Amino acid sequence: MVPLFFSSAAGLFLLFFGFPVGIALIAIPLVFLLVDPSITVPLLVIPQKMFSAMDSFPLMAVPFFVLVGQVMNVGGITNRIFDFANALIGHVKGGLAQVNILASLLMSGMSGSAVADASGLGQVEIKVMTKEGYDPAFAASVTAASATIGPIVPPSIPLVIVGAITNTPISQLLVAGLLPGLLMTAALCLMVVWLAHRHNLPTRARASLKHLGKTFLSALPALMAPVLLVGGILSGVFTPTEASAVAAIYAIAVTMFWYRELNLKGLYDVLVSSAVVVGSIFFIIAGAAAVSWLLTWLGVPQALATNLSGLAESPTLLVLAIIGFLLVVGCFLESNAALILVAPLLIPIAVSAGLDPVHLGTVMVLTLMLGLITPPVGMNMFIVMAIADISLMRYLKASLPFFLVLLAATLIVAFVPWFSLVIPTLLLR
């Protein structure tokens, strides 16, 4: 127990003082092996586990999806998607908030990342909403909440990670997020409708059909990306990993040769920034894999399975326990790291209870995304607070309704498996 105490304390200490998550994770097994001389496991096992976790063909999709998100943010795609969504529904009461949500849904079909959506679209959305008379805290909370749609619908980086580390079919996981993503969108839109009438949110003039058509044609190449991606996967033309490469090539071609807003110098900068993001993601994957090995070595999966064996007889209670556990984990740990740590532990237990791994993987990602909009480590929260220049208390007060509807959507998906399984069952099984 003493080595485990010191190793956990070391990881928490590094996190508290702002060290990268990957370093904090690696410190846990490293300190554990160093503290107790009686432990004969060689230190070499840590880099071996780190490398083997990253040496995965399915994870090759992650760099390409990150590149797509980076290209979108600098290549004019973000503004065109926002302009089209604004022309389509910007005239309704609280229309810019609805535009915010719709734009995130459209954007998510290319990025697969909540942080990319919050930082890219957020720069545009919060500025425009504030200028039109919306409360900055409301604009920030809508942006943070709607950006969580990104990791749910394909291409979803978290779902790729779940598939890679649990040997669950990635193609099924990706399309499993389609209906839950639409449910999240509908839930957020309904909340905005209620808030719009309660707080008398601003309206805008209806866009002309000519302007709507113009913005649609301008955004069409970007809107075709998810069609190409999902269609290619469902038709069997390419695997999810190959689809990620196709999406990256398509995004670069559109921004360089169609929109003409990305030159070679800009492409170089995008590649560099993408490499930095990918490096941080894989550093977290490697560190989490090392911690996962330590937990396995300590017998945590077996102990967890034994303690949860009673719940296995009641799938409903088991799902509730998993959601409650992940809500706590998501508040304190980065979502990708959390998935790598807990997915290999929880999915086998759930499968033994008769739950579908594709369904549970989707529910896990949905639940952990709530941590992106809550303290203390919610990345979306910090991004939108910085853009809107608001305090934490103002953000928390404005974001509570959106957190509650997203939690409700998560529970609906969890207890109505049809939402996540109907498309994979019909098309890929």
C-alpha cells in the first residue's frame, strides 16, 4: 500500500502544479517501482508498455483526424459553416444560439474533437453572439456544450481510441455515435428554445433565399466531408484508418484549391501545430497505458470484477454505476487518458453482464465528454472562458442547464440502446 500511496501522490502532485498529463501518468508506475526495492519488476517494462500502446494501426487515424480539425480552423471552413448555419436558422428567437449548436454539429463531421470545435468555432460564435446582445456567459456556455458533439459523431477521436484499446470494431463505434450526436443536438436546441422565451433572447432578420443558397454552396465542399467519410466506411470502400487519411487529403485539397485560403506556408504551420497536438495525445495514451499495466499487475481488474459481480445480474444498476463513476473520473482526468485507463477494465465486465461493447463504448464517451464542460479540468470550459473573458462563477451558472440536458441525453442513450446500435446493426453486422 505504501508504494501505491506515494505513486498516486506523485501523480496528483504533478497534475496540481500544472505538469503535462502524460508526465503525471508516467510518474505513477515509475515511482511505484522505485519506492519499494522488494519489487523485482524491471523499469524497462514501463517504456515497453508505453510503446506497445502507441504501436497500433487503428490509432493511426488519430493524427489524420487532428490534421483535419487544424486545417478547418485556418482554411476558411469554420467561417463558411457558421455563415450557412446562420443563414438557415439565425432568424428564430435566440437564433444565434441555435446557429452555434448546428454549426458544431456540422463542424463535428470533420474534426472529431471537442477542443477543436470550441477553439475554432468559439472564436467566431462568441464574438458574434456578444456583439448581437447575448450575455457573454450564455454564449460561452452554449459553445462549450455544443462542442461536446464533436467527439460523438464520426470522425470521433475518443471512439477510435476505445476501439483500439478494447478490440471493439472501430467502424461500428464511429457510426454508433450518429444518432446520439443528433439527440444531443436536439436536446441542446430544445433548451435554447426554452431559455430564449424565458429570457427574451435576441432575434435576427430572416436571410433571403439567395443568401441562403450562396452560403450553402460556399459550405458545400465542407459539408460533403462527413458524407464521404461515413459513406466510405459503411460501403466498405475503406477502413476507418484509411478514411481518416482520405478526410485529411480532402480537407487540404478543399482549403488550398477550392477556397484558396491555405498556402504552402500555412500548410506547414498546420502540420507543425497538428504534430504538437498529436504528440500530446499520444503522450497521454502512452502514460495511461503504463498506469493501466500497473493496475493490471496489482489485480485491480479482477478485484473490480469481483466487487461488481453482484451488479452484473442487473444491467441497469451496472450502467448507472459506470455512468456515476465516469462522471467523477471525467471531472479530474483528461478524457482520452480516462478512456485508456477505465475502458479495458469496464467493458469486459459489461460484456459479461450481457451489454454490447459498442453501446457501452458510446455511453462511456458521452459521459466523459461532460467533464469537458465542468471544473476542475474541463478543457472546453477554460477555452470559452478565455474567449469570452468571464469568471468561473458566471460560466457555471450559465452552463448548468446545458449540463443537465446533456446528462439527460446520455441517460437516454444508456437505457435505450437502440440509439447507438440501430445503425451498426443494420449496416455493419
